[in-house]
Amino acid sequence: MMRYILGSASIAEENMIAADVNNDNNITIADVVIVMRYLVGYTDNYNVGTEVTIGNPTEPPTTPTTPTTPTTPTTPPTQPPTQPPTNPPTEPPTVASSIVYFNPSTIATGDERWAIYTWKGSSSTWLDMTGSGSLYQAALPSGYTNFIVVRMNGATTANNWNNKWNQTDNLTYSASKNYVKATGWGSGDRFTVTQSAK
């Protein structure tokens, strides 16, 4: 799913419904986070791991038969009911990821889109940012920590420097600097930002 979001892999059509875990008709980092939370045992509000029926079945499902009389147990259960743990965890487990969060609200005009240009050594790539309003996000590829947030011409779909309207200076990712907030306009084609922990 991460490789699909980053544009480096495709997902077979029959798996698209299963990959859209939160049923918002998009496969985004939000779906990945839900799956990651499921894998570490924190939550499963979206029935992750259950089978999904795709398309129209060729035969209608069979109707289960209902008993004519309710069944009652003849003997009490031999095991006591399961009790909740006496010391449940107070904090969810931390899921490691390199997600950059971006708040463009002070400079956004509504006719742009947002992207990230990131690089490691001589390798570089563009990432679409997903979200709306005051919160966008993108997941940096493994090992990539250098990035620039780019305000793109909203009438275009390709991420490249020809479609750029404005950008930040070079930024560095860390867990304590994963939230980037636009603060205003700088000189030339730059906008200013602050970085903090999300």
C-alpha cells in the first residue's frame, strides 16, 4: 500500500476495495496507519483482516436456517467469563513512520495542490500530499530525510519544477520536526515555515 501511495507499485483491481480500509474511496496513508495499528494489536475499528467480497457473486447467498425453538444450555459453562486485564495500557503503542504533516492554512488560496520533493544522496522523488484544509500529509520513503514542501499549480497533475508555484527552503525530517506549518511569504518564490512535533 505504501509503494502504491508513493507511485512505485500498482494494486490489482480486485484488491483496491480491501486496500481502502476506511472506505473513503481513496488509498492513502490513513489506510496504512489503520493497518499498522491493527498489526501491533492496538485497534480494529475497520474490520482489518476480514475477508472482503468483491464484485457481484454469481449466485445469491444462501439464507441460514433459523431454529424453531431457542436452544438453551443444559449445564453452566465450566470456564468463568474472561475478565479484562487489571492494568490495561494507558497509551497506544508507537507506530514508527516517517510521515510529514503540513498545515498550509496561512498561505493557501484553494487553487493549488501540495507535493513534497525528497532526496537521499543522488536519489530523489516527488510525493503527492493528501488531505485538505489545514492538514496534509505524505510518507517519506525509507532513509529519506531531506525534503521541500512545494505549492503546485492546481491546474496541473504532474509533480515537477515546471509546475511549481512556491516552495519552502530545504527541510530535514525527524520525529521532533514532523509537523510543518506555513507562517507567511518569504522572498522570491519561497514561503516560510516552522517545524515541530505533531
